[in-house]
Amino acid sequence: MGERVIDGDWKPTSPSNGERTVVLLGRTGNGKSATGNSILGRRAFKASASSSAVTKTCEMKTTVLKDGQVVNVIDTPGLFDSSTEFEYVSKEIVKCIGMAKDGIHAVLLVFSVRSRFSQEEEAAVHHLQTLFGKKIFDYMIVVFTGGDDLEDNEKTLEDYLGLECPKPLKEILKLCDHRCVLFDNKTKYKVKRTEQVQQLLSLVNAVNVKNGGQPYTNEFFAELKVESKLKETTTKLEQQLAEEQAARLKGEEAAQLAQRKSNDEIRKLKENLKRAQREIEDQMHESNEYQIKRITEMVESKLKETTTRLEQQLAEEQVARLKGEEVAQLAQRKSNDKIHKLRDNLERAQRETEDQMHESYEDQIKRITEVVFFMLLLLTSKYDMHIVHL
């Protein structure tokens, strides 16, 4: 599974007399203070199984191991508790760093196998990453308390990590390279107490080696703060740039939309203009046809009226001139021929009127009227002359 768990065959690494400082972090009730006492080999911190915090502020205690190595243990209040504000957590952790003159060699995250891994604990770990950057995981070691509970249920740490360990906690283990150890803070066996402390210190030494022998110091934290500030400023500037680009794109889109609307309005105006022109042309065409029709009907009516009057006059003359019946009949035939020609001329005039529809109807009326008047005058003159001759 990848978890780095120290078993009973563990052998101590080469002794190192360098001073080691570790800080305990975790939720109230997970056994931070009890773990610190196990590391120190004495009851240096006040420990309680209750859910209320006993440790009120950061404390540091020191012990000297048999090989001469000095170990400093810093206990903290319940910084992972849901009621603890992140600002307070940040100040306390910075305070812990300041308490260790040579810096912190390992950050011990204390979780209990007896209690469920909470969302507050997951959020607190992410807060640590936000405050110190991903580098903080290079200094982390996960300490599981409640080893006696697993032993009573005939389970090992491997069993817990494989079956009961929550997914977020597995992700935290992955970030700290699966460095973890199981503590039984209630054991009465001195050998077991010594062994679990040696397992933990072996991981602390491994962390120290991985980090090139450089502990986490105030200077390191200050550099991270500068980097964080620079990153924050860069992010802010990038966000402002993105907002300006978004505003520019929005302005361009608005301008394009306005242009499209303007083009649509121009197109509609052109279509309306063309439609109006077609309607005017249709109305003018209908008006011309109507006027021509009226003129034709008026001319036909006038011609019919004149013809009727002439026929009546001719009939009256025929009755009066009984003696000149033969001559009158001849005159009648001539008159009928003239009338026939007049009708032919009328039909010709109608055809010419239709061929000249696009000419001004006033000119057409004038021409038709003159033609008709002339023909009527001619016909009347000839008819009168014929009467005189008779």
C-alpha cells in the first residue's frame, strides 16, 4: 500500500547527537499531549481523554535520550478544532517556530484511530498548506494514537490503513510520502514505549536527511511569506488583466452587436423603400389603366350618341323625301358606309390608345377628341351638303 510503517524488526539508524525539535498538531482529544509525554518519557504535558482542551497555549519540553540526542517537543492547543479560527492557528504555529531556536525538524500530525477523521481536520491540513506552502509536507509525519484499541481488536496499522482509513487521510499520507507510525500511549511496557519512540525518531531523522539537514525556521517561513505575497500579487494582477480583457471583449461584442443591429435596420429600410417603390409603380399603373378605360368609355358613349342622332335625322329626311326615295336610299347607303368607317376608325383609335398606354392620358384625350371632332365635323358637313344637293 506504500505506507511507511515501522515493524518489530526495526533497528535504530546510526545515532545522531544533533538536537531535534518536533511540533505536535491535531484536534483536541486525539492524544497530542499524551504522545508528547511518550516521546519525553515522562508526564511533562497535562493530558486528558476529554473533548475539552487542556493545553491552552504552545509549550515546549525537552529530554535527552540515552545516546545523548536532545529532543524538543512542542505541544499545541487544539488548532484543528472547528471552533478555532485560522488566524489564531497561524499565529500559534508561527509562535512554535519561534520557540525552536534552531527551527523545527518535523511536524507531527496526530490522528486517533478511535475517532472518525473530520472535515475540520482535512480543512486544517489545507490551511497549513495555504500558510506554509507545499514544502510543509516534506516535514510532516502522521502519528496514529490508539494502538491499544487496534491491538484489542487484533488489528494492525496496515489493517486500519487498508480498510478503515478515510480517503482524505490517505491523500494526506501520500503528500507526506506515507511517513506514519502507531503509538500506544497507555502501554505499561517500557520496551514498547521505547520502540515506538525510536520508530518515530527514525522518521524524524529521515525527514532531516531529505530536507538536507535544514529545519523549518523563521527565515524559511519569511521567505515563503515573500513568495506567497509575490504569488498573491501576481495572481491579483493576472486577475485584473483577465478582467480587463473580459471587459474589452465584452465591449467588442457590444460594438459588434450594435453594428449588426445597425446593418439589420439599414437592410430593413432598403427593403421598405423597394416595397414602397413597387407599390407606387403598381398604383400608377392601375391609375393609368383606369383613366384610359374611362376615356375609352366616354368616347364610345359620345360616338354612340352622335351616331344615334345622325341616324334619327337621316330617318326623318327619308320620310320627308318620299319622292327622292331612290336618291335617299343611295344617300342612306353612303351614310351607312361613313358610319361603318367611323366605327372602324373608333376601333383603330382604341387599339392606338392601348398601344400608347404609357403616354400621358391628357395628350391621348386631346388627340382622340380632335380625331372624333374632325370626323364628326366631316361627316356632318358632307351630310349637310348632300341635303342641300338634294
